[in-house]
Amino acid sequence: MSSCCTTSLKEESRAHWLKRSVKSLAFWVVIGILLGIVLGVVSPELGIQSKIGIDWFIQALKWLIGPIIFLTIISGIVGLENLREVGSIGLKAFIYFEIVSTIALAIGIIFGNLLEPGVGMNLSVEMMDAGSVEKFANAATQDVGSFKAILIGAIPPDPLTPFLKANTLQVLFMALCTAFIISFMGNKYKSRVLRPIEIAQNFFFKILTVLMLFSPVAAFSAMAFLIGKFGFSSLVNMAWLLGVMAITCLFFIFVVLGAICYFAKVNIFKFMRFIGKEVLVVFATSSSETALAPLMRKLEAAGITRGTVGLVIPTGYSFNLDCTNIYLALSVIFLSQAFNIPLTLEQELSILVILMITSKGAVGVTGSGFIVLAGTLSALHGAIPVACVAVLLGVDKFMSEMRACGNLCGNAVACLIVAIWDKQIDREKFDYAMNHPEEFAHH
């Protein structure tokens, strides 16, 4: 009798799990990924043509990202008691960004030297097509470089373009200016302005919620195109480079960020489980933009103040791209090994210093990782010819997925640590969210 009851309970439990899974958006994203892979293998031509699905999805998200960030930052700053809090959050975020992003660069160099992904390839610079990377080199000279160029790039040419192009830094600049102006107008005026801003913010979040229901379709399109265009064979030649990139990113997330979270009394595994849906969507679409606004909403729902989320997350996507830094450092070491161009310790340290500057210089630029890499090689004064970057063109798409996922994790942790550091978090609410992530799945 007891065995029958046990079997019945197991079946009920299995049925409950299946029902809950079918209702989960993450479940359908996984289905979309698997079906996309199948289509890409069975009919590569159809797979390539299905790219339009992901293009439309990302374009729609770009239209929403600007207004959501703009309204979130304004409501967050105006809602703070005083502007001193804004300065405190900003300063702590800047300190965190610089320290952690530099650690990421150093890890990329160290793992590249330890695991040697390029050793034995024995490539020749003469066999590279310089024309294939010319557009990236040109973009690098225009968009990568000095701190002055970054500051100039932060000022929008007009109020509309940053929203249409989803230029996070320019939207951030306009939002900060608007928020400071409103903050100086007194509490009576602030309360009048804040209400319509919050209504508009909720309106855009509702549109976002509807749009995210189409993320399984976007995941299907992205994976079908990926496999149809490059095939499984595109992974074979440089599988070890991809493997090293994956190992390095995982080490950074679970060891470096894990250690940081440990000192803040946060379990990194629970936190990664909490943001798991956003990571999955980013992996499927190869774009951090797909999860930027949902991540902000989820962190806010978990007890981090709106002002902290609104300041740290968008700024982090401009200045705290940890796994892009790993990609850049690892790629430079890989190219030096693949083309048998030895680098001295002094040269590797100079690469670290150059990347500390250039990694901040392609804000809001599509394909920024590749552009910054070309710019970095140019800054090395010919030590490694820029044409060598062409060897990475085939696998850059796969590496971009790792970069996007790692950057999402890095910025989520950054927001959490700054919130804890500046006491901008409801710790009881946050701990509850960590232990009950399923209740926050739809945020």
C-alpha cells in the first residue's frame, strides 16, 4: 500500500514539475534553442534566412532599452533623499569597476599563457587577408582610444538618436542631466514630476514583458542562423580557444566573483540561479541588450534600491565589461602564439595598461569587442599586425555569446556589491529572493 502511495506521490510531483516547466519562459527558450540547432543542421539555407527573427527581436528591444534606462535612472535619482547618495553610489561603482575589470584583464593574460590555445598553429601573417579586418581597424581608429573620445561620445548629437540606436552611455548622460535638474527644483515639484515618470516606466516594462514572450522565437532564429551559417565544423578548428575562453570566464564568475560575493555573505551559486533566465536568453541571442531591462527589474524586485540599479547596471555595460576584457587579453596572447610572435613580460604588462584604456573606448558600438581588439593591436605599434585579427572572424560569434553572458553576470554582481557597500539593499528581501527564485521568474 505504501509503495502505491509513494509511486502516486512521485507521479504527482513529476506532473507538477512538468506543468511548472511548461509555464516557464526559460523552458520554451531551451526548446527554441534545440529546434534552431535542428533546423540549422537539416536545412542550413533556411537557418540562415531565419536570422530575420533575431534581428527584429533585438531591434524592438533597442527601442525599449533607451526609454527604460532613461526613466529608471531619473526616477531612481529623483527618488533619493539627496544628491550625496548619487555621488556615493557612483564613486563606489567606479572603484569597483576599475579593480574588477583590471583583474579580468590579468586573468585573460594568465590563462592564455598557461593553457596556450594558439601554440602549434604556426600561422603566417602573409596568409591573412588584411581587407577582411579593414572595416574593424577603421572603426577602431574612430571609436577606440582616449578618455577624451569617450567623453565626447557620451554627448548625444540630438535627443532622439540615443534612443533609436540604444546608445547606453548617451542615454545615461541625458538621464543624469535631467535627474539633477529635477532634483534641484524642490520637493513639491519633484513629487509632481515623479508620478508621471513612474507611470511611463511601468508602461514600458509592460511592453517589455509582452516582448519577452517572443524570446523563444528569437532563440530559435539565433541558433538556426548560427548553425546554418557556420556549421558544427566551424567549432572544430579553434575548439581549444573556445574551451579556454569558457574555462577562463567560468573561473572569473565562480572563483573571482564568487570570492567577492563570499565576503559580502552572498552565495554565488544561488545568485547565478536567481539570474539564470536572463543568462539563458543572453546566451541564445548573443546580445546583452536582450536582458538588460529585465535584469534591472529583477534586481530591484529583489530588494536593491532603484537608484542603485538605475546607476550601476547601465554604467556597468559601458565601463565594466569583465568578460569582454578577458576576451581581449586572451585574444592578444592567442594571436601572439598562433603567429609565433613572442611577447616579453614588459610587452604583456603594456598590453594590460593599453587594454585598461581601450576596453572602455567602444561604448555603444556594435561588435565592440572585435573593434577594441583591432584598436589594441594598432596601439601596440606593429608588435602583432592588425591583419592577424582575421583568424578570429570565424569564431567571434561563438565567443560573443560567452562575452555577453559573462558581462551580464559581472554587472549583476557589481550592482549587488555596490548596493551592499552603500547600504542600498533590503537584505531580508534579498535573502528571500535568493531562496525562492521561482517567485521572481516573471520580473
